[in-house]
Amino acid sequence: MEPALYLIPVTLGDTAIDKVLPGYNSEVIASIRHFIVEDVRSARRFLRKVHPQFDIDGSQFYELNKHTAPEAVVGYLKPLLAGNPVGVISEAGCPAVADPGADVVAIAQRKGLKVVPLVGPSSIILSVMASGFNGQSFAFNGYLPVKTDERIKALRKFEQRIYNEEQTQLFIETPYRNGKMIEDILTHCRPQTKLCIAANLTCDDEFAQTRTVKEWKGRVPDLSKIPCIFLLYK
């Protein structure tokens, strides 16, 4: 297989591989023995899910997360410089999108190395598709501030943007803080502003519903332990 940095999408939850990943991904994975991963244990589980007999012991894993020193990341590309394909695997979804994998991709681009993104599920794109909001202009804002006053200020800024620029605004939260996030949206956003909550997309219990802020009040399910994306639009 051609030496390149392959960006390997992962299922968003306990979803069958053949439901969300093309067979070509499986062929690529079978030929790689060097992996840059967000978490070694979850990456190993994913590889075994794709190929039950995958040679885990014969593979090398380089962990890339918020604790990884920048100088270490450069060294992760040595196998690729030596002519070996290297795979990048995040915890869920597409690597390098809201993910530390972007750092190693940036280095590979600067060094003129080939980067190959593989097809797979992205909760960001799927949530936009399911929302009914503007899919031609949207912004993913990652995590909002933890402090309440700063979070409310950010929500108001995003809400102003949807009315002034007609741009869909997306953001995420740590699952155990979902309830607080929804409470702040329902308290501080305009009653007519539309909120889409998308959770566990591609999974058996997936949830994607759009209502106005006013309509959501008293109708929000318990999402305290579920990965969610929140979308706002007018």
C-alpha cells in the first residue's frame, strides 16, 4: 500500500462496522502497523472490531492527546518518512476534526507527506443534515466555556450571528454537563430561536430533534450521559 498518513474514522458508538464504514477502510487498516491514536486501548478495540485477528502485538501505537509533548508528535511520523503507511485513529468519528489528530496532520502537510482522509461518520456533518438548518453556512464552535457567565455570553454571541449572518451555530458539551447547557439555552436564548439536539447519531437509540426554544421547555429528555451536538438557527 502507498505510504501515506491515513485518517481512519471510527464508529460513533456501538455500531456495526458495515453500517457506517466502507469496505475499503478495512483493506487500508489491514495493511497498517503504525498508528497514532487518541487512546491506545480504544484503538485496539476498534482494530479488533474491524479485523478480529488483527496483529495487535505486531503493531506500534503512538498516543496523541492533550498531554502529548509537541516535540514527541514530530517523531510519530518517522515510520512514514521511512516508507511505511501510518494510520490516525481518534476516540470516535473522524480524526483531526475537533481532535488532537489535527496536529500531526499539520506536520505531515508541512513536510510534504501525503495525507489520505478516509470516508466515515462525522457527528458534525450528520447533525447539520438532520437539523433542517442552513447547511451552506455553518460554524462548529467546539466546547463552550465552563464558567456560567462566559458560557451565556458565548450563547448570546452565537445567537446574534444566526440572525445577522444566517449561519448555523454548532457546539458540544461534556455529557455530564448537557443538562446545564440545555438549561442555559432555554433560559437565555430567544423563544423563537430554533435548537436542534442531536445525540448518539448512527446508533440504535439515535436522537435528532429540532424545536424552538419555547417548544423545548418541559420536553427535554435526559441526556446527562449521552454525547450530544447542539445546533442553533433562526
